Amino acid sequence: MAFNKKSEFGAREQKVAAFAKALSHPARIAILQTLSKRGTCVCGDLVDVLPLAQSTVSQHLKDLKEAGIIRGEIDGPKSCYCIDWDAWAEVWDSLRTLFSGMEKNKQKNCC
């Protein structure tokens, strides 16, 4: 039986990894770009601009929502989504901190 070792890492590493995982698919990047341009968007509108089935777009929206990057509200038969800009600031800050910390530690020589 395999065990998940995520709990062996700190909350910061787990949070950054969750953000990175949520951003790791080109469809999710396209969804975020569309939401940033439109402000809010109904799932069906996203289906119209992406080369994906409605069920696939819904799954990507679910992944982004679970990571806390977007919010969604049900309005009758439609689900409306938008970027959670406070969460996005946290994503941005987490990634900037990670990369700037790594940059400070870079070595001139590598094996």
C-alpha cells in the first residue's frame, strides 16, 4: 500500500504545490486568462472559447476552485465564475517568494 508523504512537508510547501498543480494545465491557464479579461464568466461561455467539452471545462473549473484561485456562484441553471483576486495575490506572492529564494541560492557551477 502506498502512503502519501505530503504531510511530511510544511504548510507553505504544500500551499505552493497546490497552486502550481492548479496552474499546471494549459486549459486552466486559458480559463484564468479568459476570466481576467471578462471579469466573470458562465461555464457555457468558457466552453464556447475553449476547444474542450463542457464536462472537461467543468472539471478544470472545479480544480481551480478547489485550489482557491477562483470563486463560483450558482445562478439558476448557470454557474458563474471569477478570479478570487485576494487568493491570486497569495499565489503570486508564494511563487515570487519561492523563485526569488532559489535565485539567491543559485551556484555559478553545476555538475
